[in-house]
Amino acid sequence: MTAQPEDYRKALDRAHNHAVEWLESMATRPVAPRQTADEVAAHFRVPLQNRGIDPAEVVDELATFAEPGLMGMPSGKFFGWVIGGTLPAALASDWLVSAWDQNTAMRYATPAASAIEEAAGQWLLDLLGLPPASAVGFTTGATLANFAGLAAGRLSVLADAGWDVNADGLTGAPRVTVIVGEERHTSVDLALRYLGLGSPSVVAADDQGRLRPDALADALAGLNGPVIVCLQAGNLHSGAFDPMREAIDLAHARGAWVHVDGAFGLWAAASTQYADHLDGLGRADSWATDAHKTLNVPYDCGVVVVAKPHLLRSSFGAHTEYLVHAIGDPWENVPEFSRRARGIPVWAALRSLGREGTIALVERLAENARALAQRLAALPGVEVLNDVVFTQVSLSFGTDERTRAVTQALIADGSVWMSGSHWQGREILRISVSNWSTDAADVAASIDAVRRAMAAAE
């Protein structure tokens, strides 16, 4: 069967129409999905037919049956978990990424995709104040970005101890001690599990979830052998940042590798408003973030940065007879051989925003978080539990029972989306301001929704 341009055009035209209708509906539709997964599955869980169906009809069927089960995550009133929206240039460029269908592994085979990703990487290093000679890789998300940065750290600290983990594996190797704060994100634990490093050693954090330097110093003092220290830029519940300079200096004095998990908070480094919070950030050895969160590009797009590129290349690089290899091939910086050109939407987002626009995006998210916190704190019985230093707000409505009831009523209302959690021994309602399109009207509508939920929970 020979592919005809018209075959693509009809299907893509239908997809374009459905996509625009979906995005335009964000202003008026409830954020919550209208059907459960089981209800949606009834349309899709049918016997596979014998004969093919016109691609355009397939797109229509897909969009029509899926729509009731879609969460309005692109909405400016979506504050669940830590999930951003998608900037227009990033979304459009991601469509091109799929159409171009480039397996972004080799500079020789995919020169355009490789060059664009390299440019995006350099812009990121410049914006975030990270060492300009660092290696940048585009992973599936922050979990794999943590995995990649910690893999480079594992290789480095074991080599310093005289052990070649690439050649000899972990059996018989010196034990690598990984130190984390007690409020690190679970993705760090997952990455350590994937790497065969086991459970980390946990040190105390303060009331905002920041790793305590005195606890880190005590933990380091009693250790022998290779050490990795994981810091956090952006606590999941408070948005707080670990004390970078002090912690990094302590770790480096012990010869430890320092990795920073900055899934959403690393982007704060673009703004001078956060210079005090992130002082010393660039002195770490590796960093991880997720471009889908604060930068608002489509899934999936994590970013790993390693200050010494050869350590990332040594962790993931490979040589085969059938591939044309060059230093700096994209595959050397990520776990996959085969992948889409994830860095192209990052380039498009940054190109569309510019330096000033990127900084304004970061600062606007934080401003909206502060506005939500201030206005919600003015409601009777509402307590803001965290210092709102970035984009996270954690709320209590008195007792745990009432907080759960308000959260359930808010979710049932569906006009906005905020997620429940448990923090500092209390049930909370957590707000994550991550969408570029959130504006004053969204903030006001969200205050009204919380007020209705409080009344419904009486």
C-alpha cells in the first residue's frame, strides 16, 4: 500500500478540529472528567473488526468516545498534583515532532533534531545558571531524569573508590550510601531502586520540608565509602528549597556527589527573585527537572543535566557496528536508544517566550499561588500551612475530617481541581499552580469553588 498525502491530510484535519474544540472548551467545561475509566472503556473494549476503517473516521471515533473521560488538565483552573499545561508553540512543535518521526539518537542520522535539542540545552543551562559545559539529556520525565543523574553519580563515586561499575556491576562493589531529606519526592527512591542502590539514608527536614544541614553534617560524619547526597529544589507540599550552598559544601567536603531533584522548582533559578533560595545551586554535580511542569511543554519531557559530560556518556553511551557514532550523540545522555525528539518543544517554548517571557512565566505562577493563598486564608476556618515561597499551597480546614470533606466536595463540584494529600501529620488540600494560562479570573473562580465546597461540607 502506497501512502498518499491525502490519507494524512484528512486524518490530520479531523485531529486539528477536535484538538481546537477541546482547547477552546477549557473556558467553560468542568475540569473533572464526566465519565469513569470503566464507563469510557465500554466504547473501546470491543472485538477488533476484520476490515480496516478510514483513518479520519478512526480519529472522529477516538475523540468522541474519549472526550467524556478527559480531565481538563490544560485548564487554568487545574491545580492538581504538579502538572502544567502546554504553550501554543510547544504544542504545535510537538505535532511536527510526530510528523517528522525522527528517532533522535544520532547526530549523523537526525541532524536537525539533534541540533535543535543541543540549542535548547544550551538555553536551559544559561537560563538556570548551570555550568555551561554540562551535558543535557531529554528523558521521559523527572523520574528518569533523576535516574540518569544518579547513574552518573553512581559511576563517579564508585570509580573514586576504585570500582568500575560498568565492567563489574554492583556485586562485590563498595556500598554507595545515598542521603536524602525526609521529604524528598518518591521518584528519587524509585530511581535508586532502578539503579540497584536500595533504600536511602534519611535525614531530618525542617517544618517546611527543607533538609537540615546539621542533620546532613551528622550523617556524613559517620560514613565510610562512596556517598551521594540528593537535594530538592521545590518541596512537593511547601515549594521550599533545600539550603543549597551549605548542603553542597558539606557534601563536597566529604567527597560526595550532589544531585538536585528540581522537578518543578529548578525553574525558579531563572528568576532573580529566588537567588537567595537557590544560592549555590550551580555547584552541584547533576540536576533533574521536568519541562512539562513549570515550562509547560507537552508530555513527555524530563531534563537531566550533568556537569561532567563524560560521566553521562559513560553511563549510557554504547558502540555498535551498524550505527554511525559521534561524540555528543543524543543517545549518550539518556537511557533510550529509540525516542522522539523531546527537546524540540522545549526549544519552541523558549523561543516563543524569550528570556523575559520565561522569567515572567515562572514569576506569574508564583504570584498566582500567593494570590490563592492570601484570599483562601481570609475565608473563615481556612489555614495555610506552608510559607508560600513558590508555586505550592497546602491548606487545612480545621480537623482532618473536615479537610477531607471539603476536598471531596470540591472534587465533586468539578469546576476546579485541587488534590488532597497528607503532610506534617495532617490531612491537607494541596494546590499546585503550574499552568501558564491561569489568570485572575481563574483564581477568583477557584476561591468561589472552595467556598462552595466548604458550605457543602457543613
